[in-house]
Amino acid sequence: MYHTPIQKRVLTVEDISCFGKCSTTVALPILSAMGHETVILPTAVLSTHTGGFTGYTVRDLTDDIRPISEHWKKTGIGFDCIYTGYLCKGRQVSLVSELIDRVSDENTLLVVDPAMADNGKFYWGFDADHAADMMKLSKKSAIATPNVTEACFMLGEEYPENGYDRAYIDGLIERLVKAGCRSLVLTSVHCGGEYGVVGYDADENRVFSYFHERIDAPIHGTGDVFTSVMVGYVLSGKPLEESARLAADYVRETVRVTYPYLAEHPYGLLFEKTIGRLIPKDGE
Ligand code: PXL
């Protein structure tokens, strides 16, 4: 019921940061541009995102999650994909897990981006308890997309402040898989002067990587743009490795386009300048 065979339907579960280009306000335009039907579950409404702003407002919508999902269940609304991102700390994570159980079936692809930390530090308000909750949710997913910091914190490990090599990244992936994760795409990997992603495709039991030159620009929401594009390609039928590579190329190009404007536009990527290239050509 309520399924359109011409489109994939994806539910995004994350906050709305009214200003700042992250979470829902990037996932929605990107997934729509890629031809997918989007449904949103806002988990909180913030006046801005929490990176580089002070005094922002937060309206936690935890108490709306159960009634919304119960209504969807009653109405017969289902999803090809559920993609979770930034979630509030505490019982929200278990309510999101309950929502996933309520509205997904065996064909629903669960993608978890445990957005909570970067560059060795938690975002404002998060801690080791939240990392443990995100690990639990990631173990439920078909694909998880932590950055290196999030991967360390989910494992209860210290972030390697003094750098790391490729063997360390392979070890992180091994430990995440041993702990119960399935496919993984580790983002923001910087080894040997290069920057990129290292993934593990659980269906093929194979590690893959994609590196390119580093563009130094710590811009909030970059991970959200990456995962949204990757999910879009996976839903279009592309294999995980190709989807991750295409998403990394898109992010690299968008960072390059944003870079000259960083002084006036430091709070997010100028993805509006590049989104056109995500639109499928006729017949795709
Ligand atoms: O995924 C990035 C993100 C999403 N939502 C909020 C944030 C951030 C990063 O800081 O603050 C509210």
C-alpha cells in the first residue's frame, strides 16, 4: 500500500537545523534530485546547527516519534530505505530503534550515520553513552557510515591524535565487524597526505578504499552530504563501492566550489552549485 513502483521511498530520521545546511535540509534536496521519494521524521528542531554557533535553540521531538510511527503503521506506509543521522542523546535512540522495527520489513535497507563527533571530539552535548547507543543502532544497520572519530568512540577507543596509517583503519573496520556491524563506509580517512573513504562490503566480504588529494576545509554537514549522495546511488541500484566513490567525488568537487567562499559561507557546503549533476539523465 502507498508504494510507487517508479520510485524508491526513503525515510530520513534526523534533526532539522533551520539554518546551517546539514541533516534534513541537505538529505531532502539531494535525495529528491536523485529521483527518490523522501519522507522525513524530524527528531529535533534547532535554530542553527551546533558547529560554530552559540545560543541556538533546541526543540527535542522525542515524544512525537512513537505516535508518528504508529500512525504510519496503521496507514500501511512502508519504506525502501530508512536513513538515520544526527539523533538526540538518551531515550531518543531507542525510540528510533523501535520505529525502525515498526515500519520496516525484510526489504527495507537501514543506513545509520552515527553523526556525533569529528576530529577527535564529540559534538556539543554528546558523550561515551551516546556513542554506545549509536554502536547498538549501527549493529542493526545494513550500512553504517561513521567517520574515523565516530568509529573509535563507538568502539570505546581513544582517537589517535597523532595520526594513523592504513593498517590502523583496516583494524578499526575489523573490530567494528567483529562487534556486529555489517557493511561500513569509514569517512574522513586521512593517511599518507591523502583523504578518502575505506569501506567494507559485507555481501562480498571485501574491503575497498578510495583516496584523493586533501582539500582542507572542516565544513559542518559534509558527512551528511556524503551519506545522502551515497544512499541515493545505492537506491538507484549501484554497488556500495561505486556509490561511495561517486559520493566522495561529489563531496570533493563541492568542497572545491565552496572553498573560495568560506569566509562568507563557513557554515555548510555550497551544494546548490553542484546538485544538478546528481539528477539522473533520461532513462537512468
Ligand atoms: O551531522 C552534522 C550535524 C547535524 N545536526 C546538528 C549538528 C551537526 C553537526 O554539528 O550540530 C544539529
